[in-house]
Amino acid sequence: MFFSYCHADEALRDQLEKQLAMLKRQGVIETWHDRRISAGQEIDAAIDDHINSDEIILLLVSPDFIASDYCYNIEMARAMERHNAKDAIVIPVILRPCDWHHAPFGKLLGTPQDGKPVTLWPDRDEAFLQVAKEVRKAADRWRKQSRALSQTERSDATALPPTQQAVAAGPRSSNLRVAKTFTQLDKDRFQIETFEYIARYFENSLKELQARNPGYEGVFRRIDANRFVAAIYKDGEDAAKATVFTGGQMGSGIYYSQGDSFSGNSYNEALSVQADDQALFLTSLGMSFRGRQEQKLSQEGAAETLWEIVIGPLQ
């Protein structure tokens, strides 16, 4: 079993691993995380070996996990590829409150019960016990699935020509990923989908900001299909205003402009759609945050980047 986690959550990971001790003593599971890497080993290669081969993958979800490009764009993405291919079972373990339902793993049933974050439980031992029970169920399910698959392969192999039997029943690599290509249509659609995601993200964040902070009011106003305004008031007075828009005179990209009167020729931050050999992502121009130009942002990462510009001065 592989732990995918951010080092900020290492103490919580250690507590969880203690709760899994009985499963390890019974030989139901073996656990691995990056702290098991020995001196002299190549870090990325060691992690890749386990993320590509372990049968159960725990995503230890927190704001730091989602904010980590390595955890989110590499480990989580590969874990979900294997889960969707039925090569592994992915279990989201919600450690701390965060907006995880919109992530690719948001469709999976999280643990503890009802996806309530571990840190919000009065008794953390009870929360981690629920996680351990789900891991035991997953291990049992994997064993039954593997047994059934093995029986099916043996049955199918007897019906195949000898040259094909070895391919059907023999060992194989789980590293079968090949390079992908993305058309301009793919990129344009991704930009539109991202803009809509950012709009929903801002609208919901403004509502939650208002609910949590007495004296503050958040107002979301959709101008048209390509532009919206977000405003925050404190005791009825302006606290922050921003316009987010896409397309128009500025061409491709998603743009952020302070204030609510956009003239069409100025902005304070910009996001552009990029692609590598596996996925589409966004990059920031870095006008508001230095050093972020190289980050590969998911839709949620892009939304949070722009939201930070709004909320930052109020913090």
C-alpha cells in the first residue's frame, strides 16, 4: 500500500500508520512511503516504482496535498489512471478540511465516514480506525478480484493458441502510458471549462467567506459568458473587487483585473493553457506571485491562484 501525502501532514500519516499495525501484523498489507527511501536511492525512481505497482493507494488529502504540484499532478494523476484501469484501488483519506470534491478523486467515496476530515473528529483514533477498516475492506476486495481474474485468465488461456497464452497469463508492466497530443480545439475547450470552474469557485468562496466572517459580504456578478465581477464588502464598505475575463481583445488566456471597471487593455495577472505529453494545464504569468511561472496548475490551482490575489490583502 502506497501513501501519497504532503510532508506537512507527516505527523497525521504516522498516526494513521499506527492504526494500520494490526493489518500489517496479519500480513494483510505492507505499507510504503517516501520516508522509506534509503540513502543512495534515486527518489523519483523509488516513488515511481511503488505508485506504478502497489495495489492500494491512499491519498492523504489536505490543503497542502492539493496545493502540491507533485502530489496532485504526478502522484494523484497516476493513481487515478491506475484506479480507472482497475490496476489499483485508490482511497481518499480526508485529513484536513479542503475543497476536494471537485478533484478527479472527488467521485470516490472518501474516508473517514461522510468524508469528515480527521482533524475535525473529537477522537482521532476513531477517525483513523474507520480508515483502517476501509483499507481492510479494500484489501479483501482486491484479493477476491485478483483470484477471480486469475481464474478467468487460466480459463481463457486454455482457449488461446499457445503463442497467445503466455501474453494472457504472464506478468506485465503497469507502466503502459504513452505520449498524448492535444489539438487547439482541446485547448480552447479546456480554457472555457477552466473559466467556468473559476467562476463557480469564486461564487462559492464568496458565499462561504460571508458565512464565516461576520461583517463581511461577498457579491458575485456575472457580466456575460466571458466575464464576472467578485466584490467583498466589510461593514458595507469596499474591501476588495476584481474582474476575471477570458478572450475578447486580449486573445487567448484568462485574465484578472483589480476593480470592477474593465477597460479591455490592462490586467494584473494572466493564465494561459499549456500542454505536456500527458495533460493540459495552466501557467501563471507571475505578475502577482513571483516564482509561480513554472508551476503546472490544475483548474483548482488556477482558481486558487486568482482567489489569493483577492483575499490576500484582507488577511
